[in-house]
Amino acid sequence: MNQFDPKKNYYEVLGADDGASRRDIERLYRRLAHRRHPDRGGSEDEMKTLNEAYAVLHDDAMRKDYDRQRRRPIAAAPYINTATPARDVGVYGQALNALGCLAAGFMLLLLVRFNGLWFLWPLGILAMGVMLFGVLIAHSAVRNARESLPKAHPVRRLRAVQELAFWTIVLAAVYGLYLILTAV
């Protein structure tokens, strides 16, 4: 038998490791042949597979050839572009989403504040959550806008200043919202 199928895992058929010795392969073959022999209740197909695995792994030259062909690299899978969905909408899309979240949260806060109904407090918590989500989307838009610039652009080097300016604006807006809601 000079031919073998490198797609089959003969080591698995015998229950052996890749580095099993010739003696271990013989021992495993005898044990399995005793169980799978057709005279002992096994099937002919199982015995043929077992004999094929033993013939390949017992012969040193054939085993080396089998191992070499088995470890041949598989053809590379086609490239699949997996860009994150947030970047697919672009910076303007993220800015628009952030503006929508901030506007919806602000409207909900105004509804809770000026309606005067005490049982709407969960709506106020929801409004704060929506506005926080809008701030996070705005932060992502600012970061993506900075990363879309060429590496040599001077704005990319001022990351700390941009972060400080962004969070200062957010805190000023929160304070302004607090003043608006408490003044009226």
C-alpha cells in the first residue's frame, strides 16, 4: 500500500499521539484489532480503516511522508473586511446620532421637570441614560475624526488637549442644564 489519504487522521483512528513510538502504535493496533475484528462483532469497514492506519503509521518512511503531507498549510481563507459598524456611518453619522440622543434626553428631562407628576422619576433616569449615551457617541465621533486625519497632521498630536476640551464642554453643558432645570 503506497497510497494514503492525508485528510484522514490515522493517529486518531488508532488513538495515538503524533509522537507515538512504533511500539506504541503496534500495541494500540493489536488492542483495537482485537475489539473491531469482524469475528468479534466489529465491522469490516472499521477493520479496513484500522489496517490502513496501521500500515501507514507502522512504516517509518510512509509515516514521515504522511506527516509531511498532513501538515501542509491549508489554502488561505479569503479576506473578509470586518470594519466596525460605528465607523461605517462615519464621523458625521456618529455626530448626528449623538445629537439625536442628546436632544431626546433633553426633551425627556424637560417633560419630567415641567410636567410636575411625581411618578415620572423613572423617565428622568432614562433621560439621563440617553444623554450619557449621546455623550459617549460624541466622544467616539471626536476620536474617529482625529484618527481619520493623516499621521503627520498636527491635530493628532494634541490628543490630551482635545480630551480636556471635550470633557470641559461636557461638564459645562451639564452645569448649564442644571441651572436651566433648577432656575425655572
